[in-house]
Amino acid sequence: MHQTNGIDWYCERRGEGPPVVLVPSGEGDCASFDQVAAELANQFTVLTFDTPGFSRSHVRNTDDISAFKLADQIAELVTSLGTHPAAFFGCSSGGVAALDLVLRHRQLVRKAIVHEVAMADAFSQMGNLTWLDDGAVAEQCRFVYGHIMNEDLTAWEALGDEYHARLAKNYVTWVRRYVVAGPPRPYAPEDLAGKPIVWTIGGLSPTASFLDNVVLAVKSDLPISTLMCKHFPQVSAPGMLAEHIRAHAFE
């Protein structure tokens, strides 16, 4: 546990070397990064954490459970721990945080490695969840995360009963605090251009879900490619993701 400005963080730190920070996506729980972190720890100091208000990271003010504040909160965390300048990996909401870190805390970022960033297209597909009651939110998210966003249900379920019990509560927090608030402000291509960003989308994901990622990356003259997975490579292809991060973290 580590405290910063009203947040009691649950963190895990492995290995020695240049810092790599793995940012959870909307489920907010770092346990899905265990295999990736273990593979990277022989070369890097790897920091993972649960996001504020999710799983084992607690906030004293519920207004601090916000996708719009997450980059600033992560900046405080890595500054207080001394794990910077770092390479940051994030997909979905974690990708939003990584891009925001590049724009607002450039001195902390060696590289932002993002996968399927949650922008307007993704949020529009999740808007129907906001009308459901908490039980229905958890049930619907459990199906979407396991069957739609993942191509390997066995690997997803293998994360264990404790992990999925934490997620049952996190799904509701994500919908009520992240999805209801809407997508991040649109990124201007001129702001992202020239920044140390490596971008991917899933080669197995429906094109329409993250076409806005491709359009923005191209307009920003940033490299974008595919990883042969869907939304959560840390679950379905941890070895592939670890090699991708290793190749780009400090190039």
C-alpha cells in the first residue's frame, strides 16, 4: 500500500532496471498484468497498481474516481515512488491515461505504448450500460469482457475467483464513474504529433470499434500497427505483449 494525496494505492513492484508502468483498463485491477510483469521484470522495474476506487486502491473522496483525473493521479504515484521517467503501457481507459500523461506530464514519460484507446466510438457502444441496475451492469460487463473483448475465455477465467469477485464491483464503478462521464476530450493531432507514442489495435477486434484510433494516429503521423489479439493482450497473449513492450519501451 502507498498513499498519495487522498488515495491509498495498492501497488506491486517487480524487478530492477528502467521503469515500466502498466496501467489497468476499465476493470481497474492489476492482477491481469501478472504474467506480463513477470516476463519484463528480468530487464525492467515494473510497476502495476489498481486504479483509484477500484479493487484494492481506495479513495477518501469519491470524486477522485475519474478517468479525467487518472493521469494526474498516476503522475503523483510514480513521482512519489521515483519510478520515472517510465514507459507506460495502457489499453482502453489505461490508454487514455497514457496519452494524457504524454500531454500533461511529458517529463515523466519515456514512451507511451497504447492499445485500443477508449475514445468516442468505444464509449458510444457502452452507453446502454448506464441505464441498467447494478446487478445487470455486472452481468452484462462480465459477458462483454469475457466473450466480446477477449478471444481466450479460458485465460480470462483462469485469472481466478478472487479477481473476478473484485471485478463484479469494479464493473459498476466503471459504468457509474467512467462511462457515465463520457469519452475524454478529443485529442488534437497537432498535440500528439512528434510525441513518443506507439499505437496498436487488435487484429482480431471488429474494425468499427477502434477505427477512430487509426484515424487519429494517421492524422498525428504516429506509428500504428496490429497485435493479433482483441482488447486485452495482457490476458490472451501476455508473452506477445511483453515482447512488444520490451521492443518499444526505450527505443
